[in-house]
Amino acid sequence: MKLALLTKYGNLAASTRQRFEQYRPYLEEAGFELAQYPLLGNDYLKKLYGDGRKERGNITSSYLKRFRWLLSKPNVDLIWLHCELFPFLPGLAERLSTMPGKPIVFDFDDAIFHNYDMNPRWHVRNFLGSKLHTTISAAEMSFCGNEYLANYTRPLCTRTEIVPTVLDTKIFCPDSSERSTDFPLKIGWIGSPSTWNEYVDNSLTMLKHLAAAEGAKISIMGADKNAEVHRLLEFVDWSEAGEVPFLQALDIGIMPLTDTPWARGKCGYKLIQYMACGIPVVASPVGVNRDIVEHGVNGFLAETDDEWCAAIKTLLHDPDLRRQMGAAGRKKAEEHFSLKVWGPRVVKMLQSVVT
């Protein structure tokens, strides 16, 4: 069976690797032949990550290339579509997903519909607010990263499945070497520049005061390049090879969020990363975080600054609790968010669409 991966970006994008590429060995073993057709390739991403510019010419040619592919009667058995066919084009353009006449599995792990129905520009809300309804209604099945996203698709797609964003727990694992007990302990965060600016920057004053009072450090991977420089902040550039060593060196992993519709659509991937590496977590009680974090078992849920400070202080002062919560988090990651569990499940669900 030939499976077309219509991803939004090339494999430099985390979402492409996490939602599609990591399933490749399981799919190929089951007899699928994978053909990847990203809308915006790695050249576009390198430019975007480098200087933040979106090349309009690249976008236009990419849209035309996808349009031609859809009209070419492609020799595939199944289309696995990431997010949407054509961002910021009307729902009429999304109807082209049915042109090849092949079953479609729609996949998303962010509340992308809020780009339209909650857009600050009235004309986007009015003309594109329900554009995704066309795509989702045409799908045989929807893979949703969490319950918030599934609630959006269920009225439109009868076969709606919650498929969390998972990881390979053989790669993301605790450091097997003896952890250093030397201070300072590390409070860590991993993410992207956009999530740093949106959710972490506002918490920095509280975190710096806490770290200074407790003799701790704040270690950050993936922050905005213009992030504030401070003696207690340790910045590390993101790299795929550097992710696991960075995580393994942390003592506490954090995920602050503001309670917004967009944040409720997040899939808590950084929490799963921390937990897979045996790191206790502190997170805002927003969206799927409430399900991933078992308060007092594998970490703490904290809403106010006082709650955040109390939770982090408790973990900084109690190494046995850090080990206990880290072990509980590792167990949950292995049982509920691991590739070895979800790989066979995703294969069976895709097979059920074409058999």
C-alpha cells in the first residue's frame, strides 16, 4: 500500500518528525510504502529559522506544486494529511483533498482552527472561520493530539481518534550514569522561540528570584535569540542531537502556560520529554497538562506564582522526592506516550481505513 504523507513542513519541523516520520519503521514493516509531499520544504524552514522571513515566492510555488499533485491522479492508496492543504486559502481550496479519490486521514496537534475563528482580523474570521470543516468532513478518520482538538472534529468526522504526540522511550531515557549532586540544581525548559515569548518570558522575574534565593540555575533550550541575558540563565541552542543530553542534565522540568484557547490545544510534548528522561515536572493546569501531570505523583500542577515557587522549592529541597516523581513520570511515559505502544496502534488504524 502506498501512503502519501502530505505534511505542512519538511522533516526539519518537529511536528513532521513527531506525528509522521517516527512511525516510518512500523509502517514499512506492515507493508506501507511512504511517499512524503511537504507543502513547505526544509529550504523554507532554514530561511524561516535563520532570519524569521517568509519567502512569498517559495510559498506560492509550493502551493502550485501541491495543487498540481492533487490534480495528477496520484498513484496512492491513502492520504495522511497534516493540518490543512492550503493555509489561509478558503475552504473551497480544501475540497481539492478529495480530487485524488483516495481515503484521507486528517492529523493535527495544535488548535490551528483558532488561527481563523479567533483571528484578530474580522475578514479572516468571517471568510475563513470554518474553513477546516471542509477538510475534516472529507476525512475518513481524524487523528487528534488531545481531547480539546477531538471535540472540534467529532461533529465533522465520525471516526475521531485521540493520538497523542509520543516519543521513542529508548532514546528519551534517564541518564544511566550517576547523577551529580553538585549544586546548582537545574530548573529546565525546552521549546521554540514562539512558545518562549508567549509563555515563559512573563514568568522570568519569578523564576530568577526563586533561583537566586535557592542557589539554582535556569537552563533553557530553544529560546528566542533576543532573550534576556542573566547570570542565572543558561541558554542552549536547540539541536536534535542535543535534546536528550540537555534533558538528562535537568533536575526539574517546567511548562508554564496561560489559560487560552490556543494553549488548551497543546499536547504537552515537553512534559512527556521531561518525564521520559526521569525528570519531575511542574506545569500550569491547562488543557492536557491536567491529564499528563498527576499532581503529587509525577510532578506538580501550579497556577499562581506562590504555587509555582512552593512546588519548585519542594523539589529542590528533596532529592528523594525528585527521584520518586521522576520514576513515576518515566513509567507513565513508557505506558501511555511511547512509540513502542503507539506505533502498532497507528498502523492498525491506518490499515483499517484502506481494508
